[in-house]
Amino acid sequence: MRLLGACFLLLCLCACKESETTFQETQNQQSLRQLLELPDHFPLPAVPEFNPITQEKITLGRHLFYDKRLSANQTQSCESCHLQHLAFSDGEYTPIGSTGDVLSRNSQSLSNAVYHSTLTWANNSFFELEDQLEVPIRSDNPVELGVSDAQVDTVLARFDSDPKYVEMFNQAFPNSASGATINKIIFALASFCRSLISAGSDYDRFIAGDDSALNEQQKLGFSLFNGEKFECFHCHSGINFSVSYRDSNSNSGSLQFPFFNNGLYNIGGDGSYPVQDQGLFDLTSNPSHKGLFRPQGLRNIALTAPYMHDGSIETLREVILHYAGGGRVIEEGVNAGDGRFNPNKSGLIIGFDPTEEEIDAVIAFLESLTDYDFISNPKFSDPFNEQ
Ligand code: HEC
Ligand code: HEC
């Protein structure tokens, strides 16, 4: 799906990006590759010109990510919902914010978030992490970290009174007036999130040329995933396994902002999803957008259960059975309905009849996307636990 307003905005944002097809990395790009430790088979991520990545911003962002002083009542940090050992998801169906509000959506893994063309489960106007990060920090409905207008000064004063932070802010933003601001916090956190690159799985070793990195079962799963029976690749393709994709070389004119309904619900037979979250419809009020969500990237997917925007599928086996069934039937209760006949369901979700061997193979392939270095790498870990 294409959204015109979205394209226009992106044109403004990306007007200065590289668009040549024969592409040689400039010195700046090579140093970004080194800074992010990107292997050759990974394209450079798109980084907005207004917030170039530096090691100093990443370092500040990493501290802020793990610091409970960033929540108004000092009980939560970003890490409360994004844990490194779970590839920065949290294992909950839907998380609880710092003041007890229950969120309606499952915490997303942050693996390679920078490569999605839009951010969050279903928002067609969050193109940059800087736009999206206002939400966890500032939102009052539901409250996550709860830094409301009334609380901003108190929260900023915590960082201004800590000499270590004063120094980190100065190093990250050497050309600005000294002191913490919400903008600087967001820019530093966005830089840290951009650095969360997962590119070291067995699958990566395989596509970088090591044929023995995947076993026969995983290779079978890989070909089923990319075949016309399972159809997964139509929505989960490319380096990050999502067609919601961009990198530094993407041409702004041809960027896609896809959202799909994969038949999880059909309440009342009119395509409705549970009222607390109807996906893109909640922003556009267009009934044909009910149940439309971003195809999630599948990096580290074996670590990020439960699945889907509301955590309503427990295991990868059940995810595959969901697709094999061509949608989900809920027999009774408030969510009763036959998702197979959701009028907004993508034409690519038609159901298929897999053997047990095929299901096991696709699961084994998805497990090959687990990156053990990513979930234990000290550069992404809690800096307050060092030594
Ligand atoms: C209370 C739990 C909670 C806290 C705290 C939290 N998040 Fe999240 N995060 C979520 C949920 C839930 C989503 C999905 C939101 C949606 O789809 O609307 C999300 C989405 C994201 C995304 C988008 C990922 C993508 O692939 O599009 C990023 C980036 C992110 N969070 C970073 C952060 C950072 C940085 C912080 C700290 C400032 C933070 N989060 C604090 C729960 C949380
Ligand atoms: C028509 C596009 C489409 C096709 C085809 C498709 N998916 Fe998805 N996938 C999505 C969307 C959209 C979501 C998020 C839906 C939601 O949360 O409501 C999703 C979510 C998922 C998730 C959960 C991600 C998470 O982090 O919770 C997994 C796993 C998954 N898909 C695997 C597969 C597999 C395996 C196949 C092939 C059998 C497949 N998908 C086919 C669009 C698709």
C-alpha cells in the first residue's frame, strides 16, 4: 500500500540521499559501516541528515536506554520492555507502563529496527526513530515513561546534576549549549537504536558464503519460506525479512510503506479487530484499514514470543498453523469470528496444507535467524552493570 502524504514527507526527508545504482561507498559511509560493524552483505542503514550517528551519541543513548531516571517516577527504563537477552523484546503479551497502564501492543524486538520503512506495528507517519521515540518518553495515554510537560524539568535536572551525564551530553552534542534537553535525549536514543544491528546469525554466515552454516533441514525450511506454497517471502523478504524496508541506498520515489491484514480476527464479520487496537484504521478511520499491520522483520524471531501485534500467538509452530489455515477462527467470546473471511485479509494469505516435516523445517530455518552475539554483545548491554 502506498500513502501519498507519506511519500511527500519522505521526499523531503530523503531528498539528499544517494540514489545512484552503481554505488561506491564514500569515506563517510565507510566510517559508518565501521562504526556499526556492518558485514559486507549488509547495506548501510538510512540515517537522517539532521542526526548523524557518532560513537558519542550511541554511548549517551545506551546509558539513557538503561536508566530509570528517564521515567518520571524512576521505576522504568526503555529496557523494562526491551531486554537484550530477548533481542530487545520482553516476553509479555502486552507490557505495563511505569504508572500501571496496560499497553495494547506487544513490545517489539529492536533488532535492525533502522531498516523498517515505518516504525511501530501500524503507523504510516513514523518514518524516523526521532518521530517515534516521543511516544515511549512523552505519551500520557497510555503512560510509558510518563515524562509529561509537568515532569520534563524534573527529569532533565536529574541528568544535569550528574557530572558523568553532563560530560556525555557535551561530548555527544559539542556544538549545542550545555545541558540535557528532550531533543538531545531523543537524538541519542535514536542513534543507539540505529546501532542495534543483528547481522551475525547462522543464516548470515550462510549467505556470506559458508554453506555448512545451515543444516539440510534449515535449507529446506529456507526454500519453503521462499516458495509459492508457504508464500512467506512476499511480505517477509530481504535482509531484514520485511517488505517494510529501506536503507541508505533506497530511492525515495520507490519506497514502500506496506501494511497487511493477516486474518487474526473478524469480529462481527465486518473485518473488525478488538476495539483497543484495529491497526492502521485507528489512524485513518478507513474501514478497509481494519486489522492492517506492518509485516514484522523476523530477525531473532525464535527469541521474541509471544507473536503478533497483541502477542496472541504463543509459538512459531502456531504462527505457521495460523498461516496454513489461511486465518484464525475464534469460536467464542468477545473476539469470536472467522479471520479466514476477514474482508481486508491479504490475498496472499490463502492457506496451504503443510506436512509435519515442512513445518519443522520452516521453524528450524527461523531459528537460524537467532544471533547469539547480538544478545550478549557488551556494546548493547547495561552500562551500569559493567565491571
Ligand atoms: C512500557 C513498555 C515500553 C517502554 C518503557 C518502551 N517501549 Fe519501545 N515499544 C513498546 C511497544 C509496546 C512497542 C510497539 C508500539 C506500537 O506499535 O505502537 C514499542 C516500539 C518501539 C520501537 C519501534 C520498533 C520498530 O521496529 O518499529 C522502538 C525503536 C522502541 N520501542 C524503542 C524504545 C525506547 C528507546 C524506549 C525508551 C525511551 C522504549 N522503547 C520504551 C514498549 C515499550
Ligand atoms: C500478506 C503478508 C504476509 C505473509 C504472506 C506472511 N506474513 Fe507474517 N506477518 C505479516 C504481518 C502484517 C504481520 C503482523 C500482523 C499482526 O501483528 O497483526 C506478520 C507477523 C508475523 C510473525 C510474528 C512477528 C512478531 O514479531 O510477532 C511471524 C513469526 C510471521 N509473520 C511469520 C510468517 C511466516 C512463517 C509466513 C509464511 C508462512 C508469513 N509470516 C507470511 C504479513 C505476512
